[in-house]
Amino acid sequence: MAKYIKRFIRPAAFAAAGAALGLAYYSLAGCTGSCPITSSPAITAAYLSVIGLLLSAATAKDKEKEKK
């Protein structure tokens, strides 16, 4: 069970960091109304959390390659 939970800690951390950065970006440089991504804090956080998930997958080490 611990291995199963440990597998999701890294992607969840990247997604949470992306959402936090999205909210920070919205509050510092967000657009008002006309920009589709930065018009709402929820949309900005969602987009950047998806980017965080993609970064997590791109930077993950492949355990099968390490064994060889």
C-alpha cells in the first residue's frame, strides 16, 4: 500500500506547485476578461497544474532503465 501511495506523491506535489504558481501569476500579472487562460484564477490554476503534471512525467526516472 505504501508503494502505491508513494507513486502519486511526486505528481501531486508538481500539480499543487503548478496551481500555486498559477494563482500567483493570476494575482501578479493576470488579465481582466479578454485573455482566455488568465481571465479566471481557477482556469489559470488548472492550466498550470496540468503543466506541473506533464513536467512530473517528463522528469520522472524510468526504474527499468536504472536496473540495467
